[in-house]
Amino acid sequence: MTSVKRSETRIPPGLATLVLALLAWEALSLFFPPVIFPGPWTLLERMVAIYSDPASYAVIGQTLLRIFEGFAISMLAGTAFGIVMGLKRDVEIFFDTWIMVLLTVPAVCWAFLSVLWFGISDAAPILTIVLIVFPFVVINIWEGTKAMDKELLEMGSVYRADRRLMFRKVIIPQLMPYIFSSLRIALSLSWKIALVAEAFGAGNGIGQELINWFQDTRVDMMLAWGVSFMIVMVLIDLLAFRLWARRVFAWRPQLAT
Amino acid sequence: METAHVGSQPTVGPGPVLSSAVTVRNLSKGFSKPGTDTHFTVLDDISLSVEEGKFVSIVGPSGCGKSTLLNIIAGIEPYDGGSVEVSPRRGTPTHEPRIGYVFQSPRLLNWLTVAGNIEFALEAQNVPRPQWRERITRQLAMVGLGGQERNYPLKLSGGMQQRVAIARALAIEPDILLMDEPFSHLDAITARKMRFDLMDILAKAKPTILFVTHDLAEAVFLSDRIYMMKINPARIFREVAIDCPRPRKPEDPGLLDLEKDLVREFFGVLEGTRR
Amino acid sequence: MTSSVHSVGLRTGSVVALLLLWWIAAKLMHDPDVLPSPAAIAVTIAQDFVDPGPTGHSATFHVALTLARIFAAFAASMLAGIAIGLAMGRNRVVEGALLAVIPLMLTMPTILMVFLAVMWFGFSEAGGLIAVMAVVTPYVAVNIFEGAKAMDKSLIDMGVAFKAQHSLLIRKVYLPQLMPYIFSAFRYAFGMTWKIVALAETFGLKFGIGYMFFFWFEQFNMVQVLAWIVMFVVLMLVLEHGLFARLESRAFAWRGAIAH
């Protein structure tokens, strides 16, 4: 009988490490009470409890709404401002100190100030998000604008393309990679800051849940809220941006990020 | 101005008065380094003209003068003294001069298709949309890229990309086609083919061309007239008419003789052994 | 010359405009609880340095404490990160193990890390230190890992062929090649570190600038909150731009004409 050599099934190493890590975690957690050091199973149970409760969705919705508003304002204002800074040298020199100062103030300080100004409200976390994300977007887009191919702008000038046409077909396409990376960074920052901001003064939202459970010393509930939200945001990042990037960058010879 | 005759045909009579598409008179441009007292002249008293339908070359060493001159004619760089005039083609109503420009590198918008790139120029020049399709098809056929409308530039070779740039320039039906060393970045074989193809285009479309190059042989092969230029500062020191019927063969002995003489003179002046 | 005078002029004008805007807005608001004038802030800052205030310690103490925490946490995170990154670069097993965990740690929100560290290690210096390290070390490790992967193997082989001692190899072959990666991680890590220290001080550590933010926030004392924020921002700006700019040019002298 001829024996056919069977190809070995290879488990991807990443998956193996992940499974081992989960098992190690579960084992470790057995030494501690679940409210202090929950294992993966406990965490899963808590998450299911949260997501089967309809009231949770109001909380999550609050947070998502604030994130979206802060993110949108930062992107729109940041992109416009970044482009102006990249194109006009005087504007750049004038405002770069302001942007630097904005970047230096920690999120927690803006969170405090926003609450002192607007009280416990929606405006406070949204303002906090904008104050932090806006400078990041400005810097990214600003850099992108300065990195544009001047020869292409010159070509457009020779053919007498007007401002609108230049923007549509020469400037924005060159900025797309920067706009993209800004979108990803901005979203990632926005949700993390939303949590900090809500912890201090929104009255509700996931950040509020985190600080409540922190004060009750319930690591399990805190992690359940935190980790599940993390997973949601990571999924959004992966799905939205990967898929979209493929279409936008189809003209490149190799597959874009 | 001397006329160098090649071949047995002398010029006959004064000929019809051709209108000048481009007239440059006593053009000068200087540049000051900010904060210092140094001032250097980039262009020194340049005068030249290009008649409609003719191919005129400027031959000179690589450097900032030649491109600056073209940019000034194209209207995207300011100048200090003298005048520049670009006239619309005879028979067309007065309009803003339409400048076609082919650069050393293709300068295509890589995120647009070949057709999209030509459309960009057409849109910029306010050509009515219904005319676009026809113009694009015609020009791409003219440069030998028929059927390539939907390809993206990065999928094309350097030579093909440069052809798209030429098609783009011709599609707007320019009053003057400026070409800044358009074949210098291509390999010798492709460049040679491009020159022949340019000759074909000349015969069919009869554009007015101002061509800049550092390659004297190329200029002699392609042009009706040559201006020789030295740089730092840029100054024209010689004007020669090339009177040889087209289509020309680059190995034509008459042409090669002429070239030899001109080469001697050109490098002589540049290297300071002649005035 | 004229153009740099122009830019210096614009920059000064910008700072002046900022202060002016603030002063005008403060005047218009009339309410020191919403926007105190720059003058009031300056006075408060001066007072805080002189007067021990309700905590029994003057600003000098708090600032020094925060700085100490920042430098300790930063140093620890950088060293740990470099060691881990190098280990990952040289050993596939380590690489495989950590590569699964690190992206997770990088995505976790800082506030969650701070809460966890404080809950598990208490309201103590250890808690604060661990909070910073949990966020910054993975970042540094990934950066150094990239650098380790990109190192020129032929140089290492040359060193081994000459039978160089391990410490010599590290000093003269590894480190110079890793310097650009170390440096870029450096600036970002420092930026992250002081923000996390500020956050940790707010939630769990005793005394320090962050502690004072929260203290005055709870009292709704806008003047003090702003005073401490200004102190912090100025301090960080001086550190980031004064110190690092200088260090950077010295560290890269060997690269010669290669632009940064």
C-alpha cells in the first residue's frame, strides 16, 4: 500500500499564543476573587449581562453620539485649518505656537476646564474631545499639505486650473493618505478621550460607568464595560477603514494599506 | 541671423509674412538673496520669437535659465524687465493665450486615468464638455496611445506617460506648445522614437513649438530655428535657421555636417575658446 | 535675515495676540469663575510658590514631586521598553509571545490602565509607576523592535568575527543603529509619560500637580485650576522644546549631513 504523506496542519502561531494567553489568564484568575481579578470567563459573563440589559444601550448611545460629534468637528475644522496652514506660510508661523500649546495641555485638564465652563452636560466632553483631537488633525494635514508635489501644482497653474479644480483634482487626492491616517487617529483618540471626559462630568455614558465601578472597586464590571467598548471601536476601525482604503487607493500599483 | 542651408533647395523669395505666436523682447529677470547684498541676473536681455506653426529650439546647458524662461512665457513666473507677448492663432477669436506645456517629467495626476488627465486640462481651459470625448480620442491616436483611455499612469512606461503629457498639451489646441527637455529623462532608444513621433505630429497638427534642450543634435533634427544660449546669466548668443525639408533623417550627411559646425561653435563659446 | 525677522515678529505677535485675546475675554466675562484675567493667574501662581496653602506644601514641592515621578516613570519605561524590544528582535519566541499581547495593550485606553493600576497596586507610587509603564513600555518596545529588525546584520557578524565582547557589541554596534528609533520613541514616550502621571495624580496619588488640579476642581476654584494648568504647560513646553531639541542635535552628530 502506498502511503500518502499528509501535509501537517499548521495552526497559525498568533492564534496559538492567544489561546495559551487566555488559558494562562483563566488559571491566574482562580487565585483571586472575581471582583478584583476576573478571568476571561467571568468577564464574558459580565459583558453578556451588560448587553442583555436594554438600559445599557442608552449609555452606549450617549457615548457614541459624543464621540461622533467631537470627531466630526475636529476632522472638519482640523482639515480645513491644516490645509490653510500648509498653503499659507504666514498663517503657519502665526498659529503654530497656539497649536503647540493646545497639544501640551493634558486631556484631564481640558476635561476639568470643560466641566467648569459647561457643567455636567454633553458639551463638556465634546469640547474636551475637540480641544485634543483638533490639533492632531491640524498637524497631520498641515504636514501633508507641505509634502505635496509642487510640480503638480505648477502644472495645474500652467493650464490655468481654478481654485476649485485644483482642490478637487490635485490637492485633495494628494492629501488622501493624510486624511485617512487622520481619520483613524482622530477616531482612536476621540473614544479614549470621551471616556476620560465622561469620567469627570457627563453624568452618564461609558466613562461614567467606568469611574463608578472604579469607586466601587469592581474590577470585573469596569473591565466588562471597558473591554467590550474597546472591541466595538476596534471593529469599527478595522471594518470601516480597511474596506474604504481599498477603494480609495485602487489606482496605486500595489495594494494600499 | 544666418541661414544654414541643408540640401539643394535654397529659400525662395521673402515668403509669406508669418505671424509671431510668441514674441519676447529684452526680457530680464534678477534674483536677490534676502538679507544680503547679492543680486544675480537669471535672464539677461533675452529676445526671441516663434512664428506660428514653426518649431523653434533653445539650446543651452542645463540650469535654471531655460526653465525660468519657459515659465515666464507660460505666465507662471514674474519677470523684471522687457516684454512677453503670446498671440492667439490666426483665425481664432481673441482669447487668453492657451499654453500647452510638456515638462521634463510627465507630471500626470496618477490617481486619474489617462482620459481623466486630459479632461483635467480641458476643464481647466473651459473647453465645452461635449467636445471632450472627441478631442481625447483624437489626441491619444495622434500620440500612438489609442485605446489607453482607461489606464492609470503608473501602469504605463515612462515614454508612454510622456506621450500622455503631450496629448494633454495638444488637446487644448494651444497657441504655443512649450517643451522643456521632454525627452531627457527617457532612455536613448525611447527618446529617438519620441522624436520621430513628434515629427509626425508636427506634420499632422502643425502646432507652434518652443523647445528647450541641452542636446544640440536633437535640436538640429527637430527645429526650424535654433537659439543658442549660455547661462549664468542666461543670454542668447546665436540664432541659426535650419533649412532642411521634412521628414528629416538624423543620419542625413548634410544635417550631420551642419551639426558638426554648430557643435564646434556652441561648445567653443560655452567653454570660452570663442566669443 | 528679513524673512527670519518676519517670522520672529509673527511668532511674538501670535503670543501677544493670545494674551490680549485672553485679557479681553476675561474683561468681557467679568466672572473670575469662568475666565480669570492673565494677571490674576500670574499672581496666583506666584502665591502658590510662596504660600504652602491648604495642602501644607507650596507649589515647589508639588512640582518637584511630579517631575520626580515623571522622570522615574519615563526612565523605567524606556529601559524596560528597549530591553523588551531588543529581546523581541533577537528571539523569535519572545517576539511571538509578545506580539499578540502588545497591540492589545496599545489599544487600551489610558484611563482604564490608570484605574487598573491604582485598583491593583493601591493609591501609591507603585500604582502610578505601573500605570505609566503599562502604557509607555509597549510603545517603546514596538519601536525598538522595528529598529532591531532593521539592524545591519553584517555589522553584527563583523563584530562577532572580531570576537568582540558582548558589552562592546552593544555599545558600539547595536546602540548607534538603534539611536534613531530610541530617539523617536523618546519624545513620544516623554509626552505620553507626563500626561499619564498627571492623570494618575488626579485619581490616586497624593500630592503633585495632578493632585492639585483635582483638589481645586472639586472646590470649583477656576483661578487656581488655571494657575496650575499654566504652570504645568509651561514646564512641559520648556522640557520638551528646550531639553529635547538640544539632546537631539548632539545625539545625531555622527550622521553628518544626513537630514533628520
